[in-house]
Amino acid sequence: MKVLFFLSVFFLALISFGQSSQFEVQLVIASEQIHCGEEVMTPCFQAKKVTDPHWIMTIEAIENFEFEPGYEYLLDLRVEHISNGELAPNVKYTVLTIVEKTAVD
């Protein structure tokens, strides 16, 4: 509960001051895209940390990334939380390095 409170305060502070925050993360991207959104069938990426057994994230777009179906990717990403004047911050993902590209049967 304390973590949720801290994250809420952190994001509200970012929105209030119009600042952006960024960090780097390594994620695995699934070999096939899924549709996210109910009315508009937007293709999204499924992502997870290397140590996670299940796909836990859905990402709409990754800058500097050319996805090829049938391949699973291990990517070093920069994640930026950018205030857009709305309650929820925008999140921008940018590829720093493609660590691995593995064919999936």
C-alpha cells in the first residue's frame, strides 16, 4: 500500500511540475503482437522481464524498433514518463539496443 501511495504522489508531482522522468529497463518482447483496445483494434506488444514466466505488460509502440513476427526480442529500452497535461502520464519506449533476436517455432 505504501508503494502505491508513493507512486501516486510521484506521478502527481511529475504532472504538476511538467517534468519528465526516464529510466532504462531490459524487456523480452513476444513473437506475436496482440490487439489492445476494444473499439479500435490497435496492435500491441506483449512484454515481460527476463525473470518473469508470464507476459505482464502491453506496449502500444516502441520507437526505433522494427518488429518481425515469429521472433522474440530481448531489448534494452529507455522508458520515459512524460506529462501531457492529463491525469495519466504518457509513457514512451525507445530501443537502445537489440540484445537478442530469437526465432520462435
